[in-house]
Amino acid sequence: MDCRARLYKKTAHYLTAGCLLALTAQAYGVDDGASQAIRQSFAAQPSACTPALAAAELQVPGLLHELYARQAFIPLWQEPSRRAALLHELEQLADDGLDPGEYRLDSLRAPLPKNLQQRACADLLISHSYLQALQHLARGRVAQEPIEPFWRAPDSLSPTPRPSVLGLAWQGLDDLPAAFATARPALRQYQELRRAYAERRRQPLGEWPAIPGGRLLRPDMHDARVPLLVARLAAEGYMDERPAAASDHYDTALVAAVERFQTRHGLQADAVIGPDSLTALNTSAAARLEQLRVNLERWRWLAGDIEAETLLVNIAGGQLGYYRDHQLLWQGRAQVGRPARQTPQLKSLVSRLTLNPTWTVPPTIMREDKLPEIRRDLGYLQRQQLRVLDRDGKPLDPAKVDWHKPGTIILRQDAGPHNPLGQLVIRFANPFSVYLHDTPSQHLFSKSPRAFSSGCVRIEGIVELLDTLLPADDCAEIARLLASGKTTEFPMRERLPIVLAYWTAGVNADGELILHNDLYARDRKLLAALRGNTY
């Protein structure tokens, strides 16, 4: 195509667009004066529409300006049916844990002013609420990084990024329900948690008695708190209420109810009422509702990071899931970092497996755990099967090391049944030196919550995961290499996205709402941000 043909085609495109916009303007009864008032509002900022709109919102270029520029600056909300449709969509945001009041619904309910400039400002204000709502729904109400930092590997960006807010806004002018549905995360986890939140927020908030602390409550015990425990569980339908003067015996019916409660709250279902179960029992219905709300925000933050095939670690829940085509194919329990050494949130790409790994003690564990033990007793090294090496990997005599100033020594444990990394490590680039790995501490998987590590993630059945993750011939080769006992690096044929993130509420495969205690005490800070007025 020559230059004249391209110019003709481009001119025809703009003439067509101009005609369509003119027809739209005529359909809505908009004259050139209304469009001119919109233009002047941007040209005259910051004073044109204050105090309704901040000067920053009228900047050129800016989202609001770009929205109108593409529409030839015609007013967008003159038609009552379009305003009514937007009002309906904004009201539905309450089910997403967002506050519809933030989007100035009064401006949609009130008749448009007759004054031309005031009418232009009202139109701009509605458009600002429209863009703001799409932004919040698609990306999150508050910025993630200052509240819960999340590291992303530069090469791990999703190949199918979510639509831009402006793209959604332009297309949505003709179909507002579709725009909001597209902005809202389509992930099953978000949609089901949203349904659970919507159902709960429409119900009266339950009330139940607080259960005092004290000795562990175990089955078959007699304790004055048992009637309170019964009343608490009955309030949420875990069992039938009993008379006020009921027995203080912790009987079999109560055991079954407690186990159901513990399962639904991500706790060890052993019917023992200890500190974690007591915390869950004494959390109010209002606090649980807000817990769902903050987790909806976390899904909005990360919706663009969850790809069709993903390894997904829920740190708060102590679980790993493998998804293909967004369907859960494998799930296993995980041990994560204890509160003092938290597992970081991140997205990366699995690049290789280490079979029969050696373990090089990380600097933090060396400094805080190993050195104090070695200084107390040099025999600790032999009992833990730790070799002492210099920076070049050459063996050192432990008796000749100044353990109060050890310098750049390395502590390493050879592969074997007592190695903390077990038989297998799943590696992915990150600045925290964390990875997924096997562990000889299998008994800890039966506990809950499972916060026992120094930041890495231990996976139950990690070798069995490979049968789902990899082709059969790769699995056969890995089995052979594992049997050899030799340390081997096994590269992945295709790098696999992995996400480590933090959710304290979710819906399981059976459609049941699962609520976890806030392991790292993060919910309160996020809730405070959601209640603020920052944007």
C-alpha cells in the first residue's frame, strides 16, 4: 500500500469515527456547547470543577482526558438509561467488598444541572467514578506494595495481561455490565469468595459468647467452659443448642462439632481446644466478614499473575495447588515460614529440580541457629552431619576455626535421609533464597497451622507431585536419578509459573468456605487501608 492509499484509509477512518460520534451526540441531544464546556474544563483546570474534582483528575494527559478525547469530548452521561445502568453496576460493588459510597452515587441519582459548565462538571465527575470503579475492580482498591510487598521476577510477567482500564471504559460505554464483568477477576477463587461474601453480608451478623482462656480443653474432660463452647458452636449451626444448665462434660457430640469447626477454619481437627482454636472461636462474625473482604482485595491484586498453568502456594493456609487450564489437578499440605521468618510473597518461574540435594546452611540460619549451638558444643557439627568448608568449597578442620569470628566459612550437609531438604528441591529465581522442597519432618504436616520453616516451603508428597507435573519419561528418569543417591540438577523442559501468596480465606473444591487464622497478622493493616480514602 503506497503513502496516498494509507493516507486515504486513515482519513476515511477518522471521517467515519467523526460521523459516528456526531450521530451519538445527536442521539443524546448534545450540542457543540456541551462538548466545548467539557474541553474548557480540562483547559481551565484546576478551577473548573473544584471542589468536586481534584486538579490532578483534570490533568492533560490523564485517564479522564483520554476517555473524553477518544469520544470527541461529547458528554457521556446525558442519557438517563446509561446513568441508571452505571448506578446499578456501582451498587453491585458492595458484593466485591468495595464501598459503593466512594463512587459518589448521589451524582448519578440527581438530575443533571441546567447550567452548561455545571452540567459538564457533573458529567466529568460521573466518568471519574466510572474509571475509578473499574480501576479498583481490576487492579485493587489500594496499592499492594506499601502494604504487602510482592516480588515479581522480570521474566515472569503473564503473556496475557489484563485489559487496560481505558480499554474497558471505552468498550463499556455501550455495555456497562460487560465492562464491569470483564474488570472483575474471572478466577474461580475470586468468584466463589465473592459469592460467599455477598451471602454473609446480607445476613444478620451472628453473636456468640467469648470463651475464656485456660487449660487445654480435651475430649471427655469436665470444664465450666463447656456450656459456652456449646453455645458458641450452636450460634453458627455446628450443633444444636442445649439448655443453659447443660452438663460441663466434653462429650462425643461436642467432639464432632469441634472437629467440623476446626476443619472449616484450617486447624488441626483433633478436638483439642488450644490457643489457635480459641482464637478462631472468639473471632466475631463482623471480623470474619471483613476477613473475606480483605482477601477479595488480595485476589484483585494478583488476578493478573495467576496463569492457566500455575503452582500456587497459599502461605496462610499452608497448601500448594497445581493448576492446569485453571483447574486444580493436585493439592498438598505445605509447611511455611514461622512468623519470625516469614515466607515471602512472589511470582517466578520454576527452572530446575535438584535431586538428592546437599544443604548449604543459609546465612540467617548460620548466624541465628547454628553458630550458638556450635559455640556451646563442637560435637553438634558431627551430630548434625555438617561439614565445614572454606569459600572455595575445601574442607576445614572445625577445631581450627574461630567460631566467634568464623569469617566466610560454609556449613554443608551431604545428601541423605537426614538432609533437611529431603530428596527433592524445586528451584526458581528469587532474591530471598527460598524454594520448595521435601523434608524428613513429615510428622509436622499433620499439624495446623504449619509454620515451622525459616522461609522456604516444605511440601508433603513433593515427589508424587512430579507425576502430575511432568511427562512420564521425565518422571522415569528422575526416579532413576533419585535411586542413585547422587546430587543432580534436572532442568525443566518448560519453565512453570509459581506464585507464593497470602490468603486467610477461600472456598475449597467442595464449595466450603475455609477461614484461617491470620498467621502473619496482616489482615488488620489491609483492612485499615481499605477503610481509608486513599486512591
